[in-house]
Amino acid sequence: MIWSIIVGGFIGFIAGAITNKGSAMGIIANIIAGLLGSSVGQAIFGKWGPTMAGMSLIPSILGAVIVIAVVSFFFGRRG
């Protein structure tokens, strides 16, 4: 469980860096984006590539990028 949270935070951090939203996200948001992105990414892209804590890293990062993009589209600052 702890290992999954750590890996989820790592995935969320990488996805935040890719989308340039990393500075606006806190550690909790990184973990949530990583764990949710892992589920989304593996559902869309399947399980391939290196695996940590039961999460395939490449599809998980891609899924987290998608999750961050969708959330920032709906809840991002306007103006």
C-alpha cells in the first residue's frame, strides 16, 4: 500500500512535469493523479513496459497526463 502511494506520487510528479502543471499541484494531488492515471492509462493502453508496485509505468504516466489535462481543462483558471 505504501509502495503504491510512493509510485503513484512519482507517476503524478512526472505527469505534472510533462504538462507544466507540477508547480501548481501538491503532493496529495500528485499521488491522486498518479493512482487515477495508472488506472486510466492501463485501461486505455494496456499493461506493457516496466512495472513497479503493479503499475505499468509508461501507460500510467500517459494516463496521468490525460487525467491532469482533463482536470485542468474543467477546473483550471480562466482568464
